[in-house]
Amino acid sequence: MIISETATTYTPCPPGSYLARCVRLIDLGTQKTDFQGEVKAARKIAVSFEVLDDEARMTDGRNFMLSKRYTASLHEKAGLRKDLASWRGRDFTPDELKGFDLVNVLGKLAFISVVEATKPDGKTYTNLASLMKPPKGMAAPEGAATEPLLHWDMSAAQPDWTVFDALHERLQDQIAESPEFKKLTRPTDDGTPADTDQDIPF
């Protein structure tokens, strides 16, 4: 087997505003972040959107996918609450704040804003900047949506391991480092609990 160093080319989604569909809700568990030397731990989620625009596609013809990570909180200052309120076109009621099932947004359309940014190393990438309620009457073109809806929830009574297996290996590794994942017991094909020590990646 002959291998060599090859450059991986990735075309980011062009900046602009697009109609998109929420296709993934991924529970990342408690993750640690280091900001200016201060380490914090918080429950995180990743929300992914499929861009539904015939004029904005990847070089292989697939729809662009954009993801944004949030702290799993509806606190008044939380980014998740602000984006959800903008997306819904209204803030949460007191009753909704007591317990909102995020799975309700899976499969829903959103009008997203994509902005361009440059890393310190000079590489350019695009970010999902904001979510808004789609303009009245705007609908997805027929057949534009192609991505399956994926929901991974470690607090569920029976987490869907087929969803976990469908995630990118690097994302699986990040989730596997969370204390919530380490408490899970994955069943074997015959339905019996698997050996947890062997199931969790190093």
C-alpha cells in the first residue's frame, strides 16, 4: 500500500441567507472548554441544518450541511434560547421554559444566515450566524431535502445506537469522553448488555 500526503479540499458554504432544514440534534454530553485559561464544563448539543438551495451545493452535488454547538440551556442569556426565539418568531412562555422538548424542531424549516470568517492561520471558513423564521409562503423545493433526520439523546431510556454509529468518528470520540456516555451500557446484537469497558473508545 503506497500512501502520500495529499491536500484535502473542502468548499465551505458561500456566505448568504438560505432556506434550510434542521436534520440533526446531537447530545454531546458534558464537554470541557478552555477560554483564556479558564476551564468550564457544560452540557452541550449540536444542531445541524441542511441547506436547501439549488444554486448553493457542494462540488459533488450534495447539499451543504452547517452545524452550531450550544450549551443545553434556556437561560435568558443562553445562545440556544436566543436562536430558538428568533427561529420561532417569539420568545418562550413561562410554561415552555419549565421544559421544552428540543426534538420538536427536528425536520422544521429555518431561514439561516451564513457568514465568512478567517482563522489565525489564514484559512477561511463559514459559520452559521443566525436562525430566523422563514418568510411567509416560503417552502422547500420539491425533492430538495435529502438528509435523514438524526436524533441522539443520552438521557433517553433507550439511546438510538444506530444514530451514534452514523456520526463522524471524531464526533463519536468527543461524545465518548463525556461522563454521560461512560454511564451507558450498549446492548449487543442478541439484546444482552455489552461489556462497557470494551465498548467505550479509548
